[in-house]
Amino acid sequence: MHSETQRTIGLCAGCRHARLVSTPRSRFWLCERSREDASFDRYPRLPVLACRGFEQGEPTGGDGPAVDEGPAEKK
């Protein structure tokens, strides 16, 4: 993990439960663990320096849907 990313994002940048959600004006880090366990913040305050749910892995997202909603309707 790049040191600048480590400093600004923290553990989420290297966690398999994190998902980067991009909108036209902002980027947010979503904690997928919050879906099953309400004790995890849905959008944690960054940088996350300690997290009991951290598991090393690649975050997802960034190029996906602009909003965090369910599957898009098929046309």
C-alpha cells in the first residue's frame, strides 16, 4: 500500500470488506461488514487506524455504480 494512501485512507485501503463508492463529486469508503453487523460504521471516518474487522485483501469498487443502491433494473 502506498504511504500516501495509508496516511489518508488507513486500513480500509487494504481491507477486503471495503468498497470504494464514487459519485461525480465525491468518493466514499463503504464498510461491507456494516451490512451484517451494525457495530461497524457504514462510512467510517478516515483514516481508519484500528479496526477489529480488518482482513487483508483488495477493496472493491471505484469504477462501479455511482450510488450505493441495489442492483440496477434491467431494461
